[in-house]
Amino acid sequence: MFLEKENGRIHAWERVRYLTRTLADHSMRRKGFFQPGDIACCRGSIERAFVHHLQDLDIALEAWEGEKNFQKPLRFCVVNKRFEGDLYEVFLMTTFGQARTFDGLRPIAQMYGIPVGGMNWFENIDPIQTFPPSFGWERKSFIFAIPVLARDVIPAAMRWTVKLVPGELERLRTISDNKMNVGCE
């Protein structure tokens, strides 16, 4: 029979329910409605994020250190907050040039890089986990700990919606707060 039960569940109905949720989730993302913890894409510059952070700390910058026309490539990001309209606060993701070891990272990357997935060579930080496990396993991947504002956040060109594992966004926020407050006391 089409509606066979096993352990009290009707498998055909469970499949319809799963596909309905998946399609609704996908259509919301296509329209640009992202939830905190979702992995999406936006244009962003690690250098610009760092310069803005220094300016927020009222650190006087030399002319050569200040705002430049940094190229803003399209990159993965973690949605942190959603504001009115199409404005989001995101954490940019990066590979830091495919660094192979911790010592191969530049000082900014060592200070503000948060490993993702299977990277276990940061002694003091367990990697942030995604579901499905899509980042940091085949290629090194990091989340830059300084959040930035982004418009035109778009769905990531992936086969499925990727998001942080429950509890990881809160951990990411805590790590970010700690890293951004170092030396501010």
C-alpha cells in the first residue's frame, strides 16, 4: 500500500513533508531572506573590515593605512543579524590564501581568523561546524571575526542550504567579541 506505516510513521508523507520544507527554505533564501547562522554570499573585503574596526576603535591611521578602494570580491559569509530592508551584519569567510599551517598565516589572520570544519591546527579554538559539513574539510576555511554590514546578500551557489550547527553562531559571536576586545581594556 502507498501509505505504509513503520514505527508509527508514514514514509510517503514524511518525504512530502521534507520536500515541502526544503522547497520553502530554498524559496525564502532565493528571495534574500536569510536567518542568523545561514551561509550566504556577499561582496566583502577582509582588509576593509579590518580598517573599519581600527577606525571604530578610534585608532589614528596614516594616509596609506586608511580607506582605499579595496576590491570587494564575492565570498561566502555567515549571516549574524538581519536588519530592515536588505541590510545584514555578516562574518566574511576566507581561505587566507590557502594557508597550510598556523605560522603561514599573517598576523591579522592569526588574530582574527576562526577555523571552520576539519581544521584542528588552531590550538585555542575548536573549529566552527556547519551542516552539512561543507567548509574546512577539503580546503582550509576561516571565518573573519570582525562582523561587517552587507547589502545584496545572495544565496550561496551550493546544492543545499548550509548553516552553522545549532549553538555555533552563539560560540562564533563570543569568540568574535573576545577577539575584537583584546587590547581595548
